Amino acid sequence: MRILHTADLHLDSPLRGLDRYEGAPVDDIRGATRRAFENLLVVALRERVDLVVIAGDLYDGDWLDHNTGLFFTKGVMQLAEEGIPVAIVRGNHDAASRLTKTLRLPRNVHLFADARPETRVFDDIGIAVHGQSFAAAVVSDDLAAGYPPPVASCFNLGLLHSSLNGRPGHAPYAPTQLDVLRNKGYGYWALGHIHAAEIVCRDPWVVYPGNTQGRHIRETGAKGCTLVTIEDHDIAHQFIALDVMRWTSLSLEIDALPDLEALLDRVKQHLQRQLTAAEDRALAVRIQIRGSGPLHGRLAAQPEVVTQEIRNVAIEATNARTWIEKVELRTRPLLDLDQLAKRDDPVGMLLRELRALAAHPGLLRDVAAEALGELLQKLPVELRQGEDALRLDDADALIECLAEVEADLLARLSGEEGVR
């Protein structure tokens, strides 16, 4: 028995704001979610799966027009011709209240109701799927707690769009606890909502497959689906990449680099490695240049020239398969930070405070929330929810901000202008 578990396809996600990025392959990026779905169909047919389950956010929101629904219907009809059923729950992005346009579903697709949990038994393959769709974009109830008991003589699968007990950077939708899932007695929980692939538990299996296609720099690395193979009482799990454009980040230190040519050579080497690792998929890369050294002066004086030289070498090194989304210059003058931190003056005190915050993520989140929480709520929603938005619950992002602040302040205090 083989099940293909996918979630968070976000078909036809509008990806607003791409036009502001120089040289962005706008059409390729906007078409990537469709091409990833086409790859999903190829995998389902190639692997001869018995069932496809979609754990929410098939769509990114209300359709611009009916072409989005027609594209999905055309795709799943390929599965219908091979006798492969599809089970779907709606998530927060494609909740019933958000979709004003609909089409009749193909005969092989079962969409779970949003009023209450239900069970769909696929008798010919011996699988019982339990699920409930989102009625509205915000669901604060524990949906899983109301899921039905397992069906005897069937393999039982729970289909759920949920943040579980919370994940950094994600709103708490349909929150639940791992013990609630365990106590249901199902063999596998097919989750959605979190865009990073994660095996939460193996007894029973509780899995996020991640989204099928990265859409911005916060969604780096391979994206795809999970192939679940069930034989007797054994369950095997395999991640299969579906993405057609891979988002990635690259951080380089200038400490040992004598000049710009050395930096460009280093960029070239790393991009070629990343392209190979991505199996020749197109890349969207954010590059951060860090550290201190003699090269800092050149970078500070000519940031735009450096950025365009990096874009130029990316085209040459990868045969135009790489788009440099952004270059962040976070270098600083050649300074001994450890010695500066020991000084009994404002510079030393500042460094010690910044390092103390970076070493205690919980404290950092509390300080950021107190200092910035009210201000952030006054910003337009697109600035609070975009891919570059500051998320006060994301400790890693806050630590990155601290590092940037440290570099800028030290450069200014030492008499040089900081660059980003």
C-alpha cells in the first residue's frame, strides 16, 4: 500500500512584490507552484500510489479566476484515469469562507466537510482517512480532538491542517498536542501548514511534508512531498523533491580575502556547488557578505558595483540558472571585537549587551516584543506579513538582526559608514 502525502501547494500564489527585485524571473517564479504540482502527478503515477492526500492550503486564497480550479481538475483527472483517489482538507489559506469561486470536484476527489470531522473509507485499498476542513481562515479549536475512532481492519490515517503546539513563524491554527494524536490510535497523521518538512513522531507517524515549492527566501532548501509505504505493520517514509526553483542562502566571510576578485571567485565556487546539490534546478539565492578585513573599505565605498559584479559572475558560473535575489553587505572594519567588548566605555557596554541578548533567545524575544510589538502592529499588514517581515517569535531572525546592528554600529563608531 502506497500513499502520497502532500500539503501547502498554494497553487497560483500571487507572490506580490517580485517586480521590485532587479532581474527577477517573474514568470518562472509565479509558474513554479503549477510546475511543482505537475511533478507531484508524475511521482504519483510513476510510483503507482494507491491514494493521494492533501493536508490543506491546496490554494493560496480566493482564485483570481476559474483557471486555477480548471488546472487542478485537469491534473487530478490523470490520477482518476489510473484509479487513484485524492483526499483533501482545506486549510487557513483555502478555507471555505475564503473561496468565492468553486468548481464541481472530479469523481476521484473527496473533500472533507468543514462542519464536523468525518471518515472516508476506501474499501478497495483498506484505508480509512479521517479529516475536517477549515470553515474559516482562523481556527483556534483543537479539531483533532473530535476526530472519529479508528476503523477496524483498515489502516487509519488522520488528515489535519494544524500548527500542533506551535512552530516559530507560524500562527497557531487548529492547535493540538502530540498526545491527542497518539490517543486516536491511527497509524499515520498527514499534517499540513508548516512549510518545512519534519517528522514529528514515529510512533505513530506524525509528519509534515513541507510545501511543494519554495516561494521566497524564508522557504529555503528542497521542497516536495512524502511517499508512505505500508507493508504489514511496517511503515516506510521517503521525501521526494518536487520544486522547480530552489531558494537558498549563502554566507561568505571576507576575513581571509585580499580583494574583490577573490570574493567573486569564492561566490562562483559556492554557486556551482549549490547548483549541483539542487540537481540543476534553477536557484534563487540571497548572499550575505560578512566579517572584517581589508576588503571592507571597497565594499563600503562601492556597494552597488559589488552587487552587480556578483550578479554578473552568477550568470557566468551557472549559465544563467541562478538569480541573485539580494546581496547583503554586513562587513565591518578590521577590529578586535573581544578586546572591544572588554572596554569600560559605551562601545564595550554595547557589545556586551548585544552578545548577552544573542546568547539568550528567550530574553531576546521578550525584549523585542516589549520594544517593538506595539510599533509593528501599526505597520501595514503587507509589511508585517511579507517574507522580509520581522517576526518577533523567531529567535534566529532576531539574532540575525542583532548581528547586522552590531556591524553597523561598530562601523559608525569607528568612523566608517556601515553597509548592508
